[in-house]
Amino acid sequence: MQNSQSQNQTESPKTLLEHTFKINKTDRESQKNQKAFCVWFTGLSASGKSTLANALDVELFKRGKHSVILDSDTVRKGLCGDLGFSEQARDENIRRVGEVTKIMTGAGLICITAFISPFAREREQARALHEDGTFIEVFLDCPIDECEKRDPKGMYKKAHQNIIYPFTGVHSPYENPTKPEIVLNTKDESVDTCIKKILIYLENKKLI
Ligand code: ADP
């Protein structure tokens, strides 16, 4: 039996015409005196995504930039609280995050995300929502043994006991990005060094 929502639905989302709003992304960027873009951190759990997202946000804030962080724990508790951890649900989690980054950058903000985002297809889907040069994929290349050693939230321990299942790197794969804008070796490079590298990239690309 159809529910009332599908009975009332007269158009598919694909055929809906979007309203043209008066203030556009460029207007919002110039009001904020900044370029809007997305920095997408990807890497294994404990590779340093949240740490670097936070440190980058601080540096941008100091420079008078308007940024926002989307991180896994916050999103999983709210926006994606209805989703589980099957491959399909994880794809949907990242799809929603990608859509939010589009809304945030459309508002003239610098959007920083911290999600394992293990599958190339889901990162490409997020990239496709952004103009060329405004999606900065940052691959945190940290060997799994180092991540397991750090295990700041005890996630690997729980994964090995199958209390968390499936867990990237233990039960399911992490697909290394093939063409990320930035690769950081977070095992050997300090947080400061990593942040400097990101800032230099952003400056060279005239994004900040
Ligand atoms: P993730 O968000 O990827 O799960 P976290 O940022 O929560 O990872 O944890 C990473 C841990 O690794 C933190 O304890 C952090 O202090 C440490 N760490 C060591 N070197 C780095 C680095 N270069 N970049 C980021 N984190 C690092």
C-alpha cells in the first residue's frame, strides 16, 4: 500500500524546477570577503581527520575566514541519526554530507569535513557537487598499525571484538584516493606541518 507521501507526490525530484533566489553564492562570498570551498579530509579512523579539521578551522578563524566543520560524530547523532552502517547506509551518510557541503559553500562558507569516506565513488559524488578547483580532497595517509596504536576512542579494539561491525580497515576496505589534491603523512608529520602544507596549498590556489 502506498503511503500518503507517495500518493501526494506529483513530480519526481529530478523534474522539479529550482527557484532562482536573488542572492547567489558570489554575492555571499564577496560579502564575506572570501572564496567558498570544501576541504574534504579522508582517511582511516584515527588518521587525524578531526584533529586537522579543528586545527585548520582555528587557522582560518584567526585569518578572519568564515568556516564550518562537519564531522562524523555530530552528523551521525543528528542529520544521519536514522542510518545504520551497511554499505548502502554509509553511502547515504556521505551523500547527505556532500549535499550539505554544497549548501554550506553556497552560503559563502569554507566547509571542512572529517569523514572516513572509504569509497572512491562517494568522494567523487561529493566532488561533482562543487565547481572545479573548490573541492580539496586531503588524504591522510597513515598506516593502519599506527591508527590502531593511537585508537583514541577505542574503536579498533571494539572492531576486533566485533562490537563495532563493519569497521573500515578491519572488516571493510578503505580505497586510497588516486588523485587527491593533498596527501599528508600523518604518521611522521606533525599537526603543525600538516596544517602549514594545507595553508600553503590554499594560498597558492588563491583560495585564501
Ligand atoms: P580521526 O578523526 O581520523 O578518527 P582523530 O583526529 O580523532 O582521528 O585522532 C588522531 C590522533 O592522532 C589524535 O590523538 C592526534 O593527536 C594524533 N596525531 C598525531 N599526529 C597527527 C597528525 N599529523 N595529524 C593529525 N593527528 C595526529
